[in-house]
Amino acid sequence: MDLSCNSIGDSGVNYLSTALIKLINLSSLSLNFSSNKLIGDSGINYLSTALIKLINLSNLSLDLSSNSIGESGVNYFSTALIKLINLSSLFLDLSCNSIGELGVNYLSTLLIKLVNLSSLSLNLSSNKSIGESSINYLSTALIKLLNLSSLSLNLSSNKSIGESSINYLSTALIKLINLSSLSLNLSSNKSIEELSINYLSTALIKLINLSSLSLNLEYNSIEESGVNYLSTALIKLINLSSLYLNFEENSIGDSGVNYLSTSLIKLINLSSLYLNFEENSIGISGVNYLSTGLIKLINLSSLSLNLYDNSIGG
């Protein structure tokens, strides 16, 4: 049900919730309330009163992005969702709200109970008060979800996320050995530098069952040694069929591309590859290194390559 970009407000959510509470046989529910600025904590309380009754749900998708939801709102729906023990798939978009550190704590208390989850997609981007403590809470929950095969986590544009946060997250990821698909969006967190990528790479190298990996690292402060750390991990992920790497607007030069190409040459099972190096410091040598890596990927059926605004000459 798509109710995005309206002005339905808390009372509108109340009316809808009165109907939902009767649909006790639902196994799958998708609700999109994005960009309804009038939906706040009271609206989420109404919705939660309905959700807590839908005990047969196995698949739940909630898009609550760009609203006026705070910590209390997260507490309301976390208290409800914790009862939905049959959930195997959860999509939750809380981007562009004001859920804060306490909100992430409530959310983590929920996740730690959903041990049957095999697929989790969580978007917490652009919630300004999310920092190191929040990521610590979240990581403590993720480490318990050993049945996850698919994880998508968007932590972009949270300015307080840095090295310690990525260390916490990596400590959790390293335990999720059943993951076949991983998507991490860490873009626009300027405090993510070389050490952060080292922590992340230490986790990735253990996820040998990955077939799909997406890393969005644009608008950070990653240099060539960071790419080296990451490449050392990638070279071990021989089961990868799909790889998405976004390094737009970092500080990567020819040596960084050389490191990456050395890993690419080993990923012979890749069928889909996306590489974005826009606005870095790559020259003609970097293009040569990259070409040497790509020429070995004979199973590729899809390739996207962006080298816009570098230092490539003739």
C-alpha cells in the first residue's frame, strides 16, 4: 500500500490501523508512508497497536522515511514488532527522521529477538544524532541474527559515524557467515578513513559465502591504503557474482586502482560489476591497471564504469 507524499497525518494512520487490526491472516504486508511530514509518534503508536495483532506476518515492509518520527515512535513500533516472531523478512526505512541514539537502542532491542530473520533491510540515513553508541547498540543486535542470508544497511549522512562505529559494525558482520548478499551504504560520513576500511575489510574477508556485495563509500576520506585493505579482502571472496563499489569523491590515485585490479583479476565468477571512481585522482596508469584486471573477467555480462573528472590524459 503506497501512501507516500500525502498529508494523511496521525489521524489518517489511525483510520488505517483500525482496518489492519482485523486482518489477522496476513502473511505479507507492505506500507509506504514516506514523505508525510504530519506523521509523528502518535501515528506510529496507532500503527503499532494494529501490527502487534498480525502474528502470522512473515514478510513486513515499512517505509517511514521523511516524517516526524522521534524516539518514542521507534519505541512504539519496536514493542509491537517484537511480538512478530514469525518474521523472516523485514524492510524498515527510517531515514530522514529524528530517531536519535535512544531510538536506535529501542530498535536494537527489537532486532535481537527476531532470530528467524533471513532478510533484513534497514535504512537509518540522515538521522543527525546517530553516532558511535547507536552503532554499538545496533551491532550488538546484528551479531545475534545468525540466520541472515541477506543484509542491507544504510548509515549514510550521519556525521558522527567514524572509526569506532565501523569497528563495532565489523565485529558483528564477521559473525554473519551465512550471508550471501550484503549491501552497506556508508556514504557522506567524512570521518570514515583508512582505519575504518581496515576494520571493515577484516570482517569481509570472513564472509566467504557472499555472492553479492555492494559498498557505497562515496564522499568520504578514503585514500589508496584504504583500497589496499579492501582489495585484500575482496580477493578471498571467490564466490562473488555481483560487485558494486562506489568510491566517488575520495582521494584515490593510480596505486589504489592497481590494488583493486589485483583483486578483480581473481574474481573470475563475476557476472555484474559496477565501479564508480568519479572525482578522484586517477591518471592514465590507473586506467592501464584497471584494464589489465577487467580483461580477465570473461564471464561479465554487465559492466558499469565511471571515471568522470579524474586526471586521465592521452
